Amino acid sequence: DTGVSQNPRHKITKRGQNVTFRCDPISEHNRLYWYRQTLGQGPEFLTYFQNEAQLEKSRLLSDRFSAERPKGSFSTLEIQRTEQGDSAMYLCASRSPLGEAFFGQGTRLTVV
Amino acid sequence: AQKITQTQPGMFVQEKEAVTLDCTYDTSDPSYGLFWYKQPSSGEMIFLIYQGSYDQQNATEGRYSLNFQKARKSANLVISASQLGDSAMYFCAMRETTPGGSNYKLTFGKGTLLTVNP
């Protein structure tokens, strides 16, 4: 499968625990995005990488959130001390410089 | 400020008929792009169609067409000959340029849930 891959697909965690999600973009895509989608809403932009550099972060990305993209390939999104309000679908997308964005299937997080 | 408005929370259509999903947008950027994505229950956002702000003709992709009315700032999606597999959430999105214009991010509407009845 040469599309955008996200793992895990589902994650249930207790409030206060840390979680980490992974995104493997399409191999030739140097731009990578994270979005969050809550129930009944469209996806909202969280952060953007060009190669390994994180070039933009949304104000939605609180201090408990951190994203990395070492070596400009896969990316991880970590949420520390999870809260119930963090429950959402976390979507990753990648694109080439002149191309359109392709999304993964997302990681659905439930904080109990 | 909300930049993408989808006024139809839900729409129903009979199989084999056409359906129009509404989208209006707001931007002061002269260069922008409009997208439609389909999101089935599996969660993946599937790209359907794209319209650039300078494109002279309405975009078409198979059974999908985009009715672009620039002066009215609307970009409605038309699905012809609906199929049962078209049942899904549909999102309209706009490409914005970040400061410096080196990249873009997408701003999405709240979506329309389309149900195709047999």
C-alpha cells in the first residue's frame, strides 16, 4: 500500500496517560500535516512539516501536544496528560510541493 | 471567522438521481483553491475534486462536478447518478496560503451527511 498510513487506528486511554500516534506519509512527499477532527466537525489544522522542519503550529496545539518528524520521513504526534477533550480523530496528510494532499485513515482517540 | 459554510447537515437522494451539496466560502486572498473530500465511516478523507480560483471552467471528475460561482463565492458539488456507495460525509475545504506563501493548509466546513436511498 503506497498511501498515507497511520497507526494505531484506534486508541483508548485513561485520562492523564500519554499517547503517541505515528504517520507514515507517501514516500516522495516532503510536506506532512496533522489535523484533528471532533465529532460533527470538519478537520482542523494542527501542525505542518516541510521535511524535518516544523514550520507552523496552530493555537489548538497546546503545550501538552508535541509533533516530530525526524529525518523528514515518518511523523509522531504525542499527547501528554490526556484529557477527555482530546478525544477526536487525528488525521495525517502528506503532499508533494505542487500536488494535492492525501489523507490517511486517521487514529481515533478515546479518553476515558 | 468561519471561512467555509456548508448549510446542509444532511441530504437524502434516491439512487441514480443527481444531488447538489452546497458550499460557500469567504476569503480576501485572490489566489485560492477549493476542494471537496468524501469521508466514509472508515474515517479516511478521500479527495474528489479541485477548483482553482483562476480556473475558467468548472472542474469535473467522472460523476463529480463543481459548480463554481466566483462572484457569489460558492463552490457546490454536484454528484450525478448517485450510487449507494456515495453515502458518506462530504466536506468542502479551502486552501489558504500561510504567511510567505510557501505552503498551504486546508480549512474545512462542517460537512454534509449524504444518504443514498435504494
